[in-house]
Amino acid sequence: MRIVVLVSGTGSNLQAVIDAVQSGDLPVEIAAVGADRPGTYGVERAAAAGIPTFVVDFKQYGNRTEWNADLTERTAAYDPHYVVSSGFMRIVDQQFLDRFPNRYLNTHPALLPSFPGAHGVRDALAYGVKVTGCTVMIADAGIDTGPILSQAAVPVLDDDTEETLHERIKVQERALLIETLRDLATLNGSTA
């Protein structure tokens, strides 16, 4: 099973996937890693692992439609079974979603449908929940509204800050993403 991973930052989820692939624990080929801006550590991680990379710099386009069209074509050039948003901080448009129907995966640091949006960890803490977690879903045109593939719970500790809780969620998120990709690879006939 071929995947393209899209990043905007450090690529800690990406590194976990790279490590799982390299160790033989994940029967997936990372066909390429793309970014929305130059200089991301995620792209550096991919290049260090010998994975092809590409950058579709949002700032180099006259409008979102042009950027999205180029991102769609650059991603499609690697013929992925799935595209994985790994901390990719841009919203793609319907053209992208139509090119990869039910094949654009996203992670979110909350147990959806609770606490969607950019501040899931902060919102969960503010609400006072005792359990939160992470979700892997199929991204759609809504904000964290797509079909849920898998979830993992993370307890909220009395002394948690947004940062400490988010770090514990990230650990679970990396494991959950790898587990979900492994399940999808099995469904798609890949073997380790």
C-alpha cells in the first residue's frame, strides 16, 4: 500500500511511520512526503530516510485554488492508495478530496465528535473532561467531521496543562496512526 504524507511542521507522526516501515512493522510504502512551505523538519526527516519529497509553497500562489490544484497534481503523481495529513495545517478543497475519495486520512487530538477544530486539547481541558484522546478519520469537507476509523483514550490528570496533555495524546496518536495504517494495508492486501 502506497501513501503520501503531507506535513507542515516537525513531522513527529511521520517519523513514527518511517520507523515502523523501516523496522518491518508496517507493510506500507511511503511514496513521498509533501509540505505546504519550505524548510519543514518533516521534509528533512523524509529526505534523511531516502523518501522523495516535494513542496507546494502556499505563499507562491496567487490564490488558494491554484495552490490546491498544484498540491492535488503533485500528490497524485505518486499514485497513493491513501494520503495522510500529518500535522498538515492547510485545508484542502473539494478538488483534492474528489481526487482521493475516502482516502485522505487525518488525525485529531480529541475523541471526535467532541472538541473539533484547531484547539481540541485546550477545549477538552476547559470543558473539564476526565478522558480525552485522539482520532484517526477520513477527512471530508467539514472541520473534523469525516468518518472515524479509530480512536484511543487518554486520561486527563488533575495537574495536566495543555502542553502535558497534548504530549501524552501525541504518543497515543502516533501508535493509533500506525495501527490504522496497518489495518488499511491488511484490507488492501499488503503483507509485512
